[in-house]
Amino acid sequence: MKKWNNGTSFIHAGAEPDPSTGAIMTPIYQTSTYVQTAPGEHKGYEYARTQNPTRTALQNALAVIENGKYALSFASGMAATDAVARLLQPGDEVIVTNDLYGGTYRIFTKVYAGYGIRFHFINMQNADDIKKYINDKTRMIWVETPTNPLLNIVDIAAVAAIGKAHKLLTVVDNTFASPYLQNPLDDGADIVLHSATKYLGGHSDVVHGAVILNDAALEEKLRFYQNSCGAVPGPHDCWLVLRGIKTLHVRMQRHCENGEVIANYLRNHPKVARVYWPGFTDHPNHEIAKKQMRAFGGMISFTLKDDNLGKAIEVLSKTQLFALAESLGGVESLIGHPASMTHASIPREERMANGLADSLIRLSVGIEDANDLIADLQQAIG
Ligand SMILES: *Cc1c(COP(=O)(O)O)cnc(C)c1O
């Protein structure tokens, strides 16, 4: 396993006492513009779509916790995805993890495909399979790991090495793992993307996105899109994410502990057919998970032996602590049904081909007392 990140950095990353008052927590700079002393004479802040001190503090923190040089904040994870996709030109091709966030599938197939960009959705568990899809039009490899909702693991270092050899950009959506569990830039990725709505914010109270990277020229392009296209977050949202990051390491520790307990509980449950969790030693990609992650997280999917939609829906409607909701990564536990919720925008045939069964249930294990979570699942599964 990788060494644990230094927890201190999550608290102090990018934080400076506020220069005007010494406030220890960066204030919410709720302003749209900044007064200039003479035309063009200002303190680096002109207009709040372009810069905001609360956003700057958050971006500095995001760069530190992903071991990157630069970070850019966006109004949502999808706005961050949109900014990265703008690096593409008509005619370009992208190779994408097939088992991925439904909204990412949707923006690629329903928005960017219409601009003449071609996407190949493939299983990346064997990184070498990517090579079959590389041609002179390929520009980017888009990775999600652990994958959503089947919790497969893609070998980031192996994929990034293929990307480098063919001069392709490797982008990793690190939402599921969070910077606490893995840092894709260290493994050779060019761009790391987050829906900070999930673990980074951590309290189910904000929608936010981020991009972190090391390359100055790429950063300049993405910063240009951030400002020109304008999908920027408000200062209050930036402040919520900044506050969330301060407890990321403590929350993640508990998410991982609870995840392990619940994964093992489900695995021994007589009515459960299969449990998807990368911490199991017989998980097909367990060795890769051990190599690139620090622990295995609190995201778990499972199917029932009585494999029908009705039974799955019965379980979903019976849980009381696990709230039936889209999203993940908050302190409270959530339960979801990918086929009808997060992944409804992926055609059924494609879902089935990727192993995403109708009866698959996904858990985002929160940081409640594990015994209470187990009791809730027990009464729901029966
Ligand atoms: C939620 C999510 C997104 C989209 O983020 P929003 O903040 O909802 O726009 C992208 N990727 C993954 C893996 C997600 O879970």
C-alpha cells in the first residue's frame, strides 16, 4: 500500500491568515468586483468571475492535497469535465473507461460527439487493451478508478505510461478515491478531476468541481476556459469545500473502516450474491488497488441472489439510515440503484454488456456507527 498522506496538510494546505484582519479561516469574499486605485492599478483582483480570494485559497489547497502545481475550481464536477473536454478539437478521439459516471457518459455522447469528437468506451482493466484504440487522431485517455458503480480498478501508472508514449493526455476522475486514497499525478496522470460535491465537500451541502495539474501551458488554457466560459463557483461554495477538506483525512479513515466492515458483512450474508469492493483479496484488481491506493474506500456495490428488480427496489425502500439518494461521499450513508438513478442515461444494453445488472445496489458508506449501519441493512435485506 502507498504511504498515508500527511493529515496536517489537509488542514493547513493553502491556508494563510486573512491579510486584512488575520482571520484564521479565509473569509467568504462575497463581492462581484474590486475597486482600482487608478485604471489597471489593483491588488491582483479585477472581477470575481476571473479571481476571488476565497476561490484562490481553495485552489491553493486543492493543488497541495493532490500533489499538483495548479488547481482550478468550477461550479460543478460536470463544469470541470466540460472545461477539460474543451481542450479537444473536431476530429479528435478519446479513449474512455466504459464503467463511468453517467453524467460524464452523457456529456461526451450527447454534447461533444455532436462537435465531431469521437469517444471509445472500453474496459481498461488490462491497460494494454487501450493501445488497440490509439490512432493518429487520439488525443486523450479518460480514466475513472475505482469505476462507478462496479468498483473495478484501472492501473493509473500503466495507462499514463501508454499515454506518454503516444503523446496523449491522461485525465483521471479521482472523485471516488479522493486525494486521501490516491494521487494520480504522482502516477503520471496529466490532469486530475474531482466532483468536490462528494468526498472533498463531504457534507452533502455543496456542488463543486476541480481540476488539478502540473503543466503550466495546460493550466493557462484551462484557466482561460474557466474565465471565458464562466462556469465558476460562488465564494460561499468555495468556502464550504475549503472547510470540508480540513476534515477529509479523518472522515476518510472512518469511511474506509466502515466500508471494510460492511463489505465483509454483505459478503457473508446468505441473500447476497456478489459484493464489489476492491479491498477483497480476491477482487480481480486487488493487487493494483494495493499498489496505487492507501486504503479501499467506502463505496460498495452488491447484487442479490434473488436477482430481480423488484427485490432490489424492496431493499432500497426499506433502509432507514441509508438514505435513497444520488450522490456519494457525504458523512451520511446513501443507497442507490444505478440502473434507474445515476446510470439511467446509459442505454440498458450497454449497461448489461458492462456487467451493470438491473438489481445492482450501490452504497456510499458514511461515517455513522458501523453497528447501526449493519442493523439497517439487516432489516432491509432480511
Ligand atoms: C458526481 C460525479 C461527477 C459530476 O460531478 P457534479 O459535481 O455532480 O457535477 C463526475 N464524476 C464522478 C465520478 C462523480 O461521482
